[in-house]
Amino acid sequence: MSANDNRIERDLLGTREVPAGALYGIHTKRAIENFPICNRAIRRPLVHAFAAVKLACARTNRRLAYLDEVIAGAVEAACEEIMEGGLDEWFVVDALQGGAGTSTNMNVNEVIANRALQILDRPLGDYATVDPIEHVNLHQSTNDTFPTALKVAAIRQLRALERSLVSLVEAFQQQEKEMASVVKIGRTQYQDAVLITLGREMAAYAEAFGRDRWRVYKCEERLRVVNLGGTAIGTGLGAPRDYIFAVVDCLKEITGLGLARAENLVEATQNTDVFVEVSGILKACASNLLKVCSDLRLLSCGPTGGPAELRLPQLQAGSSIMPSKVNPVIPEAVSQAALMVMANDVAVTQACSMGSLELNAFLPLIAETLLGSIELLDNACSRLAGACVRGLKPDMQQCGAQVEAATATVTALVASLGYKKAEEIAMAAEAENRSVREVTLGMNVMSEEEYRQLVSPEAVTQLGSRGRAK
């Protein structure tokens, strides 16, 4: 058979031509025809996790003598190759598909079977030797392998996201130290309020993302319980008892993850609320990203017509018509990623709500959106830290000038002068178009050194004012 020939494969609906050199088979071929929906293949982390699940199943079946040693050896070798990304090109079914993920499961089964046939020096499609269902899918169902693979993939990606969040926290903490002495105007409702330092603002951002990091870390506890071994609806139909009690432990060995078999496999097959919970945590992280990126854009606004307290790294020209314009492109891109995660959360929530009776048919959408959200946040946090936050620079002159000119500075004088005198100073400064400093010193209500102390970084960031001595 030449490379340009097709081979004929059969299923219960009839026959189909499959490219002679393809490692997939007729079930995948039909899925390609049936689901040209989003024109995006299943995510590779899901494929690699699926191969780990199939490896655990094959290894367990071999250990319990349910699978021939030679066949099992070839199947296991194929699974290990897929786990490392060696056969990614053959996973071609659309991410959005009917059948609760059956097309994904069969794509994986067929590629494993055909790769095993190559290892055994047998022709592709020789399913009498290695069959995608009889051998690779032995004692399994899409309904227990797909959600298990999704949880493995999610845990792995969440660990990567956690590392990116740690990097982002550290970047803001470094800026907290470097900007600790930069006094600026704090604002509420976009209006001048009281004095603060840029360092304290950076510290608040670090704290928020530190909280996100902790929540993401705790997600693993929510995902570690799997329904592998439950087969179609959690009753274990078609699988022997010794296999059911052994297969999750085998998967745990392979992945190094703290996985555990669900005590109630029927419930674990029916319900997908855990993915809603995790997606909600991802949405919280996206919410913080959007808020902080909005702040960075605002604080860098200008540079001559806005606050311009921060200088963002200049990465690319910002306009094809306005010379010298440079845009805050990283915060803008990260904001879009955050909005996409929020949209994905809606899809996850609705898809999980649409499960019926013993199964959720919309697991493909749950997988696509959940894993997509984790990847978006991972990339966004990493890029924000490396290409933006680490390169932030304060505009010392701008911050100082705004503090000098703003009537908001008068709030720092209240503890010393009282509210009425401070209000008098503010009104005079505004009416006479003079700085708070000039008016205060002109009234001879305090010395220049006393004024300087009240608007110092230490004074504006201390927790409350000193009480009167008794």
C-alpha cells in the first residue's frame, strides 16, 4: 500500500476510507466529518493526561492478567510516547463535540492502538492484533476516563499557574521595596483623597495575587477525587472488581499526583460541580488581574495629560498616525485574557448545570473552557510580571508635583491642626491657586520641618495617628 492510498475501516454504521498512514481510525474520521464546530483540536494537556489514564488502565489490566503481556507492552509504550507529546499531530477531533467526549476517547484509543501496531511491526488498522476498544479501552468508558483525564490535566496546569502567580507576587513585592519612599496622591472614586506611597499600592497588589495563589493551590484538593473504574455510570459495569480497586492507585503512581477513587462513583459520574468551583476561583483571579491592569493603565495615563505617576516599559510603537505614542499593551492584553476567563466561567457554569441523570454530555465544552482559562491566566500572569511589573518606574517629579499642588495633601495635617484649620488651608490654597505647603507655612501654624514630617512616607503609611499622651 502506497503512502497516497487509503485503508478501509468498518464500524457499526458501515465503512470509511482512512488515510493509509494515519494513526487514527474510523471513529476519529467520523468525528472529523461530524464536528467542524470551532475548528480547534482538543487541547494537548488533555491528550497527554488521557494517555496517562490509558497507561494506568493498560498497566493494571496487564498486572491482573486481563491483557496479554505483548499487547500490553506495546500499548503502554504508545501511551508513554503520547504523554511526552510525541504523537500530537494525530489528535484531530474538534474540541466541541457531541457524545460527552466519546470522540476524544476514541481518537486516543485509535492512536494508541495503531502506534502499538507499529511497535509490533504490524500494519495500521490490523485491529485483530490490537483493537482500540477490546484492548486499549478494556474495562473503561468515556464516562470515567474523560473526566479523570480532565482533572489530571487541570491539576498539572494549575500547578503551572501557581508558579506564574508566585512570580507575579514577587514582582510586585520587589516594586513595593523600590517605591517605598515615593509619596503620591491616593484616590477614591477617581478623586484625590489622601496621601499614600506607590510602595503601599504595589504591596496591596502583591497581597491580592498572593491570595489568588493560595486559592489556586487549594484547587488541587477539589480535583484529586476521580471516578476512574466506574465505567459508564459509576456502577463499574463491565469492569472486574480487582481492576476497579487498583486502577486509580496505578494512575497515582504514573502521574505523581495525590489522586483518590471517589467513594460514590455514581455521584462522581453524575455531577461536575467541582469544575464550577474551580472555574469560580479562576474568575476571582481574573477579576484581580482586570482591576490591577486597569490601575496600571490609569496610573501611567499621559504622560503629560494624565496622572503619569508610573512609567510602563515601552515595548512597541502605539500608533500608525500619532508619532511617539506608546500604549500600555501588556495591561491591555492581560485585561482581555481576564475578560475571556470570566466569559469561560459562564460557559463552565451553564455546561455543568446541564448534566442530566447519570451523566453530563457537555464535558467537551467544560474541558475546553476550563483548561483554556487556566492557560490564559498562566500566560497572562507570567507576561504581566516579566514584561510589565518588573520594569515599572515611578515618575518622581510628577508624583512630587502632584503632592505639592493637591489639596488632598491637607488631610495629612488634620491630626496636628484639626479639621477646621485644615479645611481653611485647603480652601485658601484652592482660592489663591497656591500649594497647601505655601499656605500652611504662610499661616505660621507649623514649621517647615513639622510639615515635612507630616507628609513623609513614614507618616502617610503608618497605621493611624499617634494618640494624645494621657
